[in-house]
Amino acid sequence: MKALIALTALAITSLTHAAPLVYEGTEGAGKGKHIVLIASDHEYKSEEALPELGRILAKHHGFKCTVLFGIDPTTGEIKPGMSNIPGMDALKTADLCVIFTRFQDLPADQMQPFVDYLERGGPVVGLRTATHAFKIAKDSPFVKYDFQNKSADYVGGFGRQVLGETWVGHYGPNHKSSTRLDLVAEKASHPILTGVKNVWAEIGAYNANPIEGSEILVMAQPLNGMEQSSPVDETKKPMPGAWVRTYKSASGKEGRVFASTYGASGDLLNDGFRRMLVNACFWAAGLEAAIKADNDISLVGTYRPSWMGAKRAGGVKPEDMVGWDAPIWPEKK
């Protein structure tokens, strides 16, 4: 009996520490650079969006991309929103962190590598619910990163202090209103907007008032409908939809930040949004000189995002998305 309990505990431990999904690039401007992409939200299918983004950055541009997921420790399967993200130690060698999580309260051995990354001033790309990436117990040593943190030295937690905004609220209803993302004319020369046009997100708008010092690149205009051609919602003025800033780390180094309140899995089907996001990763990693209007941002492999309500299989593990051709999201029997 004791042996069985020990074997069960070992199995659970191995699942808790399951190997991450890695896409190895070979040639391109990103060769030698390591990007860690962290996916664990409850609604917007970051577990679809970030593997596809990782494949684009790796195959077309040479980055090494490590994708981490919320994992059910009893099965090893991806469980969106789960506060168990094995592989966070990958941040020790990361040149960029892309985060798309919601309400995480990670165990100390997973949260500490993220804190260490911020304390060394690592660059960050944050998408949608990353404004409220963490919801942390009040007795936790990491409580200051909570999206509702009220302490004077870190108001709004990670979202406000690093990305530039915490959770404020919806500005356009999901599944009824999509969002046109208009480039700010005065910022057209910013490297992130190189070659970017006709940007649209299928998700509804968020309220946002980025912290002082943020440079707004894109304004979000809610639409009355779920098509890119849907009419403008005349009752809603444009709201900041993507911006850049820097944060000062404990080391004294300033880290570059790109944040957008969009990025659900279906948004990557839009060429304009996808190019902006790829450009943002280049810029945040200090590779703005390599941003070209015709850089390859084509989808890699079979990408079939399901945010709009398409049914998809459960029981998927990170290893089911290994390689350039594995479907995202995989089919399971």
C-alpha cells in the first residue's frame, strides 16, 4: 500500500513538473534569443494563441520559444486558468516573456522565477487578461503582484505597475461587439506599427487608462457586430487598445513593455493584429532594427482557434502540439 501511495505521489509530481512545449528556431533575426510564452487564462484561449505565436516566431524568425500552460497535476493535461504552470524556471534564460494569464495564484517555486525575471528588468509582452494576471492570497509573500493590490508602492499590482493597467472592466460586450483597432497617426513611425494595417479583434473592448509614461499606439473602437465590417458603436468613443512603456526593475534596469487588451486566439487570424504582435516581440526583445514591413508573419501549421464558440477536444497535453504541423487545437478521440 505504501509503495502504491509513493508511486501515485511520484506520478503526480512528474505531471506537476511536466516538460514544456518548445519550438526551436534555426535561422533568422531571433536566432540565439529565447522567448517564454505563458498561457493560462479562463476564457480567451491563450492556450491556442501562444503556441501559434511561438511557432511563427520560431519557424520564420529563429527564436527559441518555450510555451508554458496551466496544467492539471493529476492528468498532465492543459487546463485553462489552472494555477499550476510547470516550467517557469525557463525564465532564467529568457530574453522576453509573453504573458497571457488570468487570476493566477502560483506556488512559490513557480512564482519566484517570474519575480526574479521582473527584478532583472526582463522585457514583457502582455495580452488581454494579463492586466489581471494574478489574484493572490493576502497572506502570500507575492501579494503585491495581485491585480487589486492597494499598497502605495505598487498600486494595481503587476498589471498596473509593469504593463501599465490593471483590470478596469468591459467596454464592449463579448460575442455581440468586436473591436476595430486604429493606429494613432502620430505614432505611425513606431517600429511596432511597421507594415501594420486593418487591425481588428473579434473580442469586445476593455476599459483602459494606461499609467503615465505609456505611449499609446492603437485606439480601440467598439463595433456593433462580430464582423470586421460591422458599423461603429457611436455610443462609445475609442479607448486605448495597445501601448508601450518601460518599467524600472529592482536591479535598476528598465524593461521594455508592450501591452494590448486584445489577443484572443481568433485575433491572430487577423493579419494586422498578428503583424503588430510579432513586431512587438521583436521590439521588446531589442530587435527593432530587424522589423520589416514584409517580415513573414504567416500562420504555421493548422491553426483553428475556437474562441468564437467552436467545439474542441479535451484531454490535450503540451506534447500534442509538438512540431510545426501539429494542429492547434489538436483533435482527440
